[in-house]
Amino acid sequence: MKTEVSMTPKVNRWLIILGTIIVQMGLGTIYTWSLFNQPLADKFGWELSSVSITFSITSFALAFATLFAGKIQERIGIRRLILISGIVLGLGLIFSSMVSSLWLIYLLIGVVVGFADGSAYITSLSNLIKWFPNQKGLVSGISVGAFGTGSLVFKYVNAGFLQSFGVSQTFLYWGIIAMVMIAAGSFLVREATEANIPAQANNKQTVERNFTVKQMLRTKEAYLLFIILFTACMSGLYLIGIVKDAGVQLAGLDVSTAANAVAMVAIFNTAGRIILGAMSDKVGRMTVVAGAISATALSVLVLSYVPLNFGIFFACVSVIAFCFGGNITVFPAIVADYFGLKNQSKNYGIIYQGFGLGALTGSFLSVLLGGFHVTFTVIAVMCAVSLLIAIFISPPGEKKRQNHKAVVLSSQQQLSNN
């Protein structure tokens, strides 16, 4: 029986890449939220700290949505899921332009937009990885890099809208643009199935079977991967949230100079996603993760214990952002390597909860422990633990297969000698 690829030779995987890039850029626009905190506080008289909670809700809802997105995709298909997510995300922003209640902002931007964003993010990313089973790191980098690029580009777009039209009207225009981008991209995306995806080349990272969620959760590797991702996300997301204040307090920079670190984080974060994603296909994913974790640990220790100046501070910030972007890019491919491609969306959705918890934990520890220095030290310790895991972890059953292969080869050698 012919596969779908042979029956439909016009399948163009480059168009699928293009569609995914457009979708991910539209989804990445939510990372411009910090631009809206002060304008909302000024317009409605809300406390700035209360407004800033919105993005924490958005991040949590995004991560939470990944638990259900795979099941929804199985019922309605990838195109329809992305299209509906884009419409819901856009409407959430558009309706936010009409409200004057902080609780409605929490609901619309936090819950509705966050859940829609997470649903399209995890499924479009996982679908692209399935289309390129032999370049999982590279295409993951392209997809996640597009998400970061959307954030970087729209920092200028939304900043211009805020200056010209005000905060409420900006929500309207932002919602329309994001909706159009995600919807347009969805029409270029095509569902990857066992019948139409290319064959996966045999290599040492290829698993022999596809794990269900229940089967994955019975393995120790799932929990060890969660710890590594949690550590990577805690370090990166904590830095993103405090980088300007850290520049002022730790390095003695003036406010305008320290603010440049925000753009530096965005640039190096995006670069890390593309470069380390592609590199992971060449040198091995855990090698990349181990290197990134080590560099992160060294950087946070320098920030804590070395007298800082402009150069040292920006170098450390750039390294942490670069490594964070690379780690979150490589992890979808790692989950595919360890547990198979068939249930990638659902399996990665479970591991991805490390992102949501990591987003909350860094800030919580800073408040609880009393500042940057202690929090950076805790992050360094977590990095050391994660580095040990990254060095010794292997796909489920890999050691047994290697031992079995060694026994077979030994037996064959003995027979040959006899």
C-alpha cells in the first residue's frame, strides 16, 4: 500500500515551516506584556504590582494548556486547532480593549489568551518536529526562534501603538494583527501522520517504541528531564523578569543603560534557540544541555560574587539568555528522542509544566530568601544537580539495549573464533 507521500507528491514541507513560523511569531507577541503594565496602571489607577500579575497568569495558563492541546488536536486536527486558537487569542485581546476591570484583564489576557497561546504553541511545534524527524533540533530551533522573534519585533510595534493610540486601542490593533497572523499561518500547516512523514534515520537517539503518557510517567527519565527543564526555565525566566533592576542594583548602571539589557536578553535568547537547536543535531542534545547548564551556573555565580561593571554584567546576561533559549528549544526534541514522535504533543505537554513552575519559582524564592544574590546561588546549585543528570541520563531502556547488543556481539565473536 502506498504512503500518502507517494500518493501526494506535492506535499511541500517548506510551506509547513513557513506556516509554523508565521503562527509562532503571532503567538510570541504575548511576550511584549511588560510594555502594558505602566500604561494600564496610569489609565485606571491600578497598582503596578497588581497589573504585573497578569503575565504570571498568562504564563501559567500557557503551560497548563499544553496538558490538553494534544487531546484536542486528535479530535479536531492541527489546522482547526491553530485557527480556533488564533481567533480566541485575538478576541481575548480585542475584548480587553473594552474593559475597565482588572479582574477582566486577568480573565481575558491571563486565562483566555494564555490558554489559546499554549494550545497553538505546543501543537504547531510538535507537528513540525514530526515532519522533520532527522532534523528535530534544527526545526525546533526555527519554531521556537520564531516565537522569540515575534516578541522582539512586536516590542517595537506595540510600543509605537501605545504611544500613538493609548493602551486600550493598542489591545484592539494587537488582537487583530495576531489573529490574522495565526489564522493565515494555520492554512499552510499540514498534519503530520505516520502515513505522510518521512522515515526516521536510525541513530543512537532513536527510540524503538512510542510511549503513551502513562508509559512515560512510569519511567524515571521523565522526572529527571522535568528537573532539568525546571532549572533551565527558572534561571532564564527569573533573569528576564529582573534584568533591568539587577543592572541598577548589582552593576551600578543607570536606568537607561540597564534597560538596554532587556533588548540584549531578547536578542541572545532568540540566537540561542536557533544556534543551539541546530547544534544539538550534530553533537547530541544532552551535550548541548550540559554545556548550557554549566555556562548558566558560572554566569549566575559571577553575578553573585564578582564585582560587576558594564561589560561583565552584559556578558553574563547574554550567556544566561542564550543558554535559556537553547535549552527550551532542545527539550521538545529530547522528549521525542526519549519517548517517540507519535504522542509528542501530549508527552512534551507534561514535561513542559517545568516551564510554568520555573516561571513562578524564581520570583517566589527571591521574595522568600531576600534578593538576587541568594536566588542566584540557589539557581547555581540547581544547575549543578541538573548537570549531573544531563551527564548520566539516557533514553529509557537504552542501557539494556546496549548490554544486549554487547552480549550478542560477544557471542558472535566467540562463534567466529570457534
